[in-house]
Amino acid sequence: MANWKLKDLRDDRRRTFLKMCGVAAAAVGIDRSRMLNFLADEGGSGLAEAAISSYGRTLIVPAANGVQAWFQELWPLPDVALKGLAKASIPSGNIPGQGSIGNYGAVTSYLYTAERGYAPGNGYRGTYVGPSNANLPAGATYLQGEREMFYSPDAPWFDHAAGKPKYAVTGIMCGEDETHTEFPTSSTKLSGSSGLLAVAGALAAVGSSAIIPVLGIDPVKYGSAPGAPDVATVPNANGLVDLFNSAASQFTLFKQGDQDLFSTYYKALVGLRRSHGRSSWAPEMVTTKNAAKIIGLNFSTQLTPTAEDLVAFGVTDVLNTVSTSLTLKQREGLEAFARALIVVSKAFRLGLSKSAIVSLSPGPTSEQTFTDPHVTFDSQLTMMQGRNVTKYLGKALDAFYADLATANDPESPDEKLDQNTTFIAYGDTPHTALVGATWPDATPDDANYLWAMDPKGILKSGWFGQMYAMKKGGKNAQGFNPETGAEITMPTAGLSGAACTAIAHAIAKGDSNKVSEFGGPTVKGMINKV
């Protein structure tokens, strides 16, 4: 028989109750489906349905102070990558004050070319996806596709043996060069009232029982959007574990003056315990600080990376590589990022959070091997170290989605977590794609770009806009028409609204009505119909 107190819960009381149940279930190891069955029995199907969120999850990677450059080596601009493989050079005068561009005369800063000393045994230097394979240089494989994209040999979510993506990536020209900005924003402005990070948070919070809908690792500039919850930030992966312990305790003791709700919560907690058949939880358990400490200890255990996690996410290899393979700062940056992804994955699996903002590096621009990697193309040693950075960055991202693929989404039980998590990476400057020597910050035509990955394919894959080694219409950087997706010559600074709106469609699972609340433009040419 349904509990009338649960059936009558409304608004904030219902949301608070569902969060309490979510915390309790995760803490004692009860899977989401069992909790939903219990809620349906006790409070009716409406209460169980209210515990299921409508929209997806996000992993957002701000890459400030120049560290964005590494993503350019995972997913290089197609024209730049192909000309690099072909050992092409820019004629003198194409860029004012410069002759042939880059080390060894190669046009590109793409690391995986013969001119950069990359010589794999199988000759493979990446996969080009696009409408034509005409004049494809040696070392690149080809895959037919609607829009151009290039995947480097260490690009994550790509079956390099078969030459096809597991999850296709989208590159979007948008924003402007913000060199040496700790909190870049030009690429993430959806509208005058909404920024992409806060939009992702607002969508994450809709109907969610997550104890902390949005979490972040500093540095983070969250922004604002209608309905966006606060973001909880910490300095590192260990801080994430502590954050959830504290939050669990707070929610267990939330609104103690509301005796009816708290009594109902306690009975639900005991009911959950009984439904799980765990005899170790004594019936006399009460919702006090002692119980909160027990929950905290359980979260600590469940969120802390294991030895197996460290191997899968590449941390063990990073720490065990010889000293010349990576610089100290490269090791520290890669380890910190991978450890954070491990904890975020566990938090997603437990239903504790829905949107994670994990900065790739909080380091200063004076650090120039990882944070602001100007020295990458200065020697064979630094280029080898650079390829190891992209290798382990790709490995960590691969492992994150592989881990999510093993679990159902706690708030959408019919979906695997990987299929419900959108990826976004952006930054202040990707460093120029056209120059290797000292890898300058300044980008051609003041352009910037971001990368996104939507496992559902609502966001079309491939590049919107492009960067060419040889100018078109007087510009290297080309924009796009969001209504058609077609390439046009226009500044990339005016395209952030379209880029972010298209990504919001992916997070919202194609719900155009919901996305329209954030005030962005129409983007018919960038999304597939649901």
C-alpha cells in the first residue's frame, strides 16, 4: 500500500526527499532501479517518475592559459593535418613577416608527421573523415563522411585499427583568441543571458535527484543561465571525495525541524535497507550525525580511485615512464586530470552529480611544457614528450567513457552512462595551427574553436568552419552558416551563440523548446532531427 505522506509530497519537499533517497541509496550500495521500484511501491508511479531526469550529463574541460593546444593535436584541423602529412610549405609572404612556416619547412604544428620525427611501425598517422579522399597523403586512412574531421593516432573514442570512430567528434570555429586568460568565455557565450557551462548545469538539474548537480575543479568561471544551480568547486580529485562526504552529511541532516518529512525519510531509508537485504544495517539506525558519518565513509570508499582505475586511466603508466618521456609538470598535469576523471565517473555512476567541469590545468603561463606548451616543437625530445602528453590525455578520456559504458545511467535506466554524456573542451587559445617554431599563441584571424562529442549524434560531427593553410577570401579562418552548416567567410567571434546552442540541443536530447529558454539562435544546419 502506498504511503500517503509520500504521495502528497510537492515541489521543494518532493525534490528534497528524492535527493535524500538518492544519497541514502548510493551510500549503502543500492542500485537506482531498486530505489525506483521502492519509490513506486511507497509513493506511487508519479514519485518514481519524478526521480528520473529528462536530460543528459556533461563533462566540460576548460583549458585555460594555453593548455587548449593539446586538443589541437588530438583533433587537428583537417587541412592543416593533411598538408603536414604531405610536407607542404606556405609560400613566402602568406603570413606577414614570415617565409616557410614551421620547423623543417612543414606547414603545420601537427605532431604526428614524418617531418616531426614521428615514425610508427605501421606508418599510420591519423584518419581523415570527409566527403572526398582525393590526394590523401601517405600515413592517413580515409572514412567517408558528410563533414571533414581528422583524428590523430592518439585521438580517443576512435577505433584506429578499423579507421572509424566509436563516438564522432565535432569541431566548431567560435569565439576569439583570448591568449593567457585564466577564465576564457568568448567560446561559451550562448546568449546575452546564458553561458554554456551554466546551461549544462540548468539542464542537469531538471528533475534530477543528484545531491550536487554541478561540480567543478578549479579554475572555473561558471556563468549564468535560467534555472542553473550553483556549482560546487574544489581544487583537485581528493577535494571531490571530501565534497561528497560533506554534502551527504548535510543532506542527511537537512531541515530537521520538518519532523513529518524527516520521519518519512527515515522510514524510507529503513525500507531501502530492508529491500536490499543487508543485515549489517541495524533497525535502530537513526538519522543523526553518526549515520551521516557512516554515509560519508561509504562515499569515500566508493569514490576513491583503485589500483585498477589508475591503470585503466593511464596514471600508473604516467608515473612509471622514464624521466625523459614526460617533464615533471606534464606528469603532474596528466595525473591530476586522470584522477579527477576517475572520481567524476564514480560520482556519475552513483547518481551523485550530473555535470562536471574539470579544468585541464590550473597552472601559470610561465610553465611552457604542459600549461602553455611553447617549447613543444623546439627539439626531437620535446616533440616526443608532446606526443606522450596527447597519448595519455587521449587514454584518460578513452577510459572515462569506457568506464561509463559499463553502467546504466542512474537517472535513465534504459541508457548506458556513456551514451548519455556529452563532452566539451574549450580554452583561451589553441596556439596557432600554422607555426611550429616556439608554437605561438596568436591564431590566424584571431580565431578560436572548441570540440564537442555527442554520443547520441544529435549534434552533427565534423568541422563547422575551417582553418586553411592557404587563405580563402583573404582569411585563413572560415566561419559557417548555422542555418545550413555551410562554410562562409566571417569572423569566428560571432559564432559562439550558434556553437553553444547546438551543443545545448545535444545535452537536452533534442528538446528544442527547452533549449529556446536560453535565448540562442536557430541552428538547423548543425543538428540532426530527433
